[in-house]
Amino acid sequence: MTTEIGENFLLYETAHDVWVAAGEFYSSRDNTLAIFKIETHLHDLRQGELTMTQYYNALTRNWQQLNVFEEHQWNYPEDSKLFKTLTERKRIFKFLMGLNKNLDEVCGRILGTKPLPSLKEVFSEIHREESRKKIMMRDPYSGPNSMETSFALDAQWKSLLSESQLATLKPEQTSALIGRVSER
């Protein structure tokens, strides 16, 4: 024991009294500090630059730690079931609140679902939507081979249509043509 800490215990009569007092001063038997630290981290956690999966996994790790530290004594089995339901609901809300704004639409759809899906189902739905958006927003002309891609598409279009037909295409026809070329 350091002198700074030991000075507080000089007047205790027995070693047992010192240990009891030290336990009361420095023990975190009820894990309050650990729970507070985790709750603070959860409160501040947002998706930000993380992928949606990284964000979800960070939340899940913290929730698992909370589950270890929080001890509950239930008088009735129904209490435990109700607590788990309420906890899952709060965790769904936390997950959705921390997502980036580009996923607000799917969050609204999920919150409108009755009954509210499970946390795993919510993750799955958000993951599908994020994947769909990545595919739909992808620019076929960007990336390391953009010049090569452009030339390849030009060659495929020319194989489908003559120069004069290419010049007179309407926007909806161009979209259909791009779809046919990308299927090849």
C-alpha cells in the first residue's frame, strides 16, 4: 500500500478492519464504474466513418460487456422476459439513432413495422439497404480501370448499335442499353 493511501488506515485497530475499510473505499463490487464507462462509450458511439457492420459490432461488444456486469435478481420469470424485451427495444433505438443520415429512410420503415423486429433482423435489413445503395450509387466510370471500362463499354455499345442510332438515343433508351451491356 502506498503511503498516500496507507495514511487513511493508520488508526484502524486490526488488519481485518483495514481490509474491510479498503474494500469499501476502493472496491467496485457492484461494477458501477465499469458500467458507467461502458454506458458513456455507448452514449457517444456513432457510425461516423465506420462501416455499418463495424458500428453494429462495436455496439454489440459493449452490450455484451454490460450483460456481464449487470446482475439482476428476478422474482418472477415474466419480469426477466419483459426486461429482455425492453432492453432489446432500447438497443434497436440506439443502433438506429447512431446510423448515418443516408440510412434514415430504411430506419423509418423499420420503426413503422409492427411489431418491431429483433435487433438481428434490424441489422440485416439495414445491411441489405446499405449494400443496395452501394450497388445503385456505384459509378461505372470511376475506379482504377475507368478509362479501360469506358472503352470497353463504347465497344459493346457500338456492337449493338450503329453510330447514327447511338446519336439519337433518348435517356430511357440509354438506361436500357446500359442494362443490356452490363448483363454481358
